[in-house]
Amino acid sequence: MKFEISQKIVGLLSEITQQDIELTEVINSDNILEDFMLDSVAILRLIMEIESVFDIKIDNFEMDMELFSDFRILSNIIEGKIDEKDSKPVG
């Protein structure tokens, strides 16, 4: 699941920045927000797209730019949200 999440994040970053971004570039980035020049509008769009694509909700307290600047932390947050959602009982 981790690889699939990573690929989707890279796809979202490519779409939002209109750049051809490779997974290795994102993994090796110290700060994806700066390295791929995401402004405040692009960051908000990334958050909204992540919520939509992964069918998760990112809480306000989780919208820390330091967390979002690190690809590994971001993918771990998404994976945790998906696991949390999948483990909730239906009904």
C-alpha cells in the first residue's frame, strides 16, 4: 500500500505543479513544498486533493507545514488515516 500511496502523491504533485515529477525526486527531497515551489494555494489544493483521492479527512491540527514538507511523514499520515478508516466498524 505504501508504494501506491507514494505514486498517488507524486501524481498529485505533478498535476498541481504542472511538472513531470519522479518518485525518486520526491523521496530524496528535504522539503517538497520548497523543492517543487508550492505556494499557499497549491498547498491547499494538495490537501484537498489528498482528502479526495484517499477518502480521508485531514484535521486542522495536522495541517502543519513541517509535516507536509516531509514526504515520508506525509505518506505515513495518509497511510495511518486509511488504516484508521478501514478499521472502523461499519454502521
